[in-house]
Amino acid sequence: MKKIVSLLLCVLMLCVSFSALADAQKVGVSMPTKDLQRWNQDGENMKNLLEEAGYEVDLQFAANDVQQQLNQVTNMINNGCEVVVISAIEGSSLGSALDLAKEKNIPVIAYDRLLMDNEWVSYYATFDNYMVGTVQGTYVKEALDLENADGPFYMEITAGDPGDNNANYFYSGAMDVLNPYIESGKIIVKSGQTAFSDVATPTWKTEVAQTRASSILSSFYADGSSIDAWLCSNDSTAMGVINALEDNYDGDWPIITGQDCDKSNVKKMIEGKQSMSVFKDTRTLAAQVVKMVGQILSGEEVEVNDTETYDNHIIVVPSFLCEPVFGDVNNYVELLLDSGYYTEDDLK
Ligand code: BGC
């Protein structure tokens, strides 16, 4: 008799867990690429946290291919995802998928990168992108002591992908700090390339940044003149600049900025080749987005802290901005190791 009861109990438990699985709401997560470390982490964090919260997850990476991302998101919507979280390769290229989401009334959250030119963007969660640029620009200002030193100092600029709305914020945040010194002549940009369109790096690729930096070095610094700072919007572009300097430059090593605290760039900070980075703890962003998903699906009010900044040309998207944190060789142990973000082996 006892055996029969426990058998029945087991069957009951199995039925309950199967039906819980069948009932689990499905969430689509679309990431731009696996090429950069951060998006792998973002994707993994989102998947783990969403699953812990009881959702089924359809996580896709799009190999930096716009058409592939469009297909993936369209499939997520057609295959029953009840919320879709997207970090776009190109902010304006997912219009038809967003139109489909609207038709089916599926909320869309823009993850880290704003979705542009469409009304169907329910929320945006990111780090304060302008502040990232401010932190980078302020670092250069203080490291060169621009307020007090006579100068002139020589600087070059490498920004991000024009298809990524964030890139403009990073550039503007930094240039709003540094432009007055360029205008007064205390900073000289020998290449003359200061406009965003001249300094941008399509797809944020290290190789693209490296090719441009090498060409600047051979055209303007081959006479042995030195560079004091190279403002880079993120770590993948900073890596391109570092590679170009290693191959084409003999002068004193310049100040180089970055963003993301990618493992290979933290190693460069430890080596003294990159001066700083901006740490955007992807665990914080993922946790915030998972909270948003829960609030949306349970009909609660969704927590946002910015309803003015992020205009996608059609609507101002209610946003939650997490705070970016300055990182360098002096605080990386506390910031990245003690916090459990990386292990010591990661940085060997
Ligand atoms: C992100 C950065 C990242 C860059 C390249 C931006 O949208 O905000 O953290 O470095 O994309 O992937």
C-alpha cells in the first residue's frame, strides 16, 4: 500500500512540474554578437536570472548580422515569447519585427542599446551612456591637468558605431568635457579628425579601429612627435588603438581610455597600456531587466528613473539607467575580483 501511495505521489509531482514547465511564460532575448565578451556575459546573465525566476528563455546571438537578428526576433514573436528583450546591432533596423510585436501586443524592452524610429518600444534599460563619456573625458582632463598645465597636448579620438545610438552619447559626454580645451588650443588633434563621423568605428570592431589608428600614426606622427592621450569610447576600440601604437609608435605611451572592463583590456591596464575603463556590471543590468519583465507580465508598474532623455525619433522611451563606475589599475581588485565578477585566472 505504502509503495502505491509513494508511486502516486511521484506521478503527481511529475505532472505538477511538467505543467509548470508547460505554463512557464517564454521570454525572448536577442543579443547582437558573441564576438565581444560583454554580450556573452549579458546573454548568460539574462538567461540564468530569467530561468531562476521561472521563465522559459529563447536566447539568440546574431553574429553582428542585421538580417539574422531581424529573423531571430521575428521568430521569437511568432513562437510565443510574451516579452522580447533586444540589444540591437543597428538601432533602426528592426522595424518590421517591432511592427509585428505591436500587432501581437508583445512588449519589447531595449537592452543597453536603444531601438530607434519605432513607436513599439515599451522600455529601455541601460547604463547612463552620457555619464560613461563624462567619466572618460574627465579622466583625460585630470590626467593631463588641463586646468593648470600649459600644454599643448596632443590627442586623437576613436569613437563607436554610428548605427548604435549609445555611441553618440559616449562621444558627446567626453567631448563636452574636452572640447573647450580643443577650442582654446590646449589640446591639438593633429589629424584634424574630431567630428563624430570622422572618428566613428563601424561595428565597434578592433580591426577597424586599428586600421584607422595606424593610418593616423603613419600620416601625422611618423616624424617622432608624441601623443599624450587617445580618447577611445570602449575597450574593443581601445584594443585596436593599443595594437596600432605597439606596431607604429615609439614615443611615450599615451593615456588611453576605454569602457566595459573586458578581460583582455583589464590585462592591458595591469600592463600599463590602457589607463582606465568604465565598469558596467552586466549583472546589475540583467537583474534590472528581469525585474522589468516580471513587472510587465504581472501588470505591475514598471520601475524607471528617466522619462526624458531617450527619444528614439518617434517616442521618448521610459528608461532605467544604471550607474557606470570608473575602473583602473588601482581599484580593479576590489571592483572586479572581490565582487566575484572575474576570477584571478580570468586575468592571467
Ligand atoms: C555598449 C558598450 C559596448 C559597445 C560595443 C555599446 O552599445 O554600451 O558597452 O562596448 O556597444 O559592443
